[in-house]
Amino acid sequence: MPEASGWPGAPRYLGIDEEGREVLTYFEGHAAWEPQQPPAVYSDESLLRVTQLVREFHDLTAGTELAGSQELVCHNDLSPKNTVYRTVSGALRPVVFIDWDLAAPGASIHDVAHVCWQYLGLGPSVEDTSEAARQLRLIADSYGLVDRRDVISAT
């Protein structure tokens, strides 16, 4: 099957096969599903690209019929294991998201929060909170989230 995508970051729908299954384009690459991954999977450059892919998808679905009465369509399961990486300029970089079975109308912050949780490994085992905070800011800035501290302190 030739590689193609309706937009950067997702396989393209090709139809239904004779057994009633959806057929999508195939993307060759590295899916980061095992516990140990090459450092490039968690690099700042990869985080930036993941965030850009999420933003592109969100921008394309915002206000569309697919989003219904919600802000846009969310993937709802963004994580390294649902990302295909390829070598780009000598390093593994995210190129497409897979596993879209949970996609549904929702709010952008849900996918952005999921990216932070899954790609940064947030939780009680985080050892370097300053590094986690730096990476959270990187994701927030790359996505274009507005700093709401001024609104919170004014109320």
C-alpha cells in the first residue's frame, strides 16, 4: 500500500475491505511501545514535533462537523506507543499517530494534557521536577497555550 496521509500526523482512510474492516494507509517506522526507547524519542525536538502534529490536527478539526458541539476532535490516547517515528536528519522523529479508536469530539486541553502525561512520564516517579516543568512549558509554548496566571491572580 502506498504511503499517504490526508494531513500530517494520521493515516488516510482507504475504505472497507471484504470482511468489513476499515483499511488505512500503512506507515513504516518505529513504534515506541517497549519500555526502553532510544533517547531521541523523548528529546525536545521530538516533543516539539509531537506538539506540532497535535496542533495541526486540532486546527484542522476545530469547528468542523466532526467536532460536533465540542471544540475539536481529540485523539484521546496520544503516547509514544501510538506514534510512529522515522529517521529525519539523522534522528528518530515523530511522523504519524496511530490507534485512533478513541478519537472523539472534545477539548484541546485533554489531548495536550495527555501528551504531557504520556510523553513526559509524569506521575509520582518523576525525579527531576524542574526538568519536567521545563518540558511542560516547552509543550505549552509549542502548542500555543495562553499563560492564564494573570487571569487567575486577578480574580
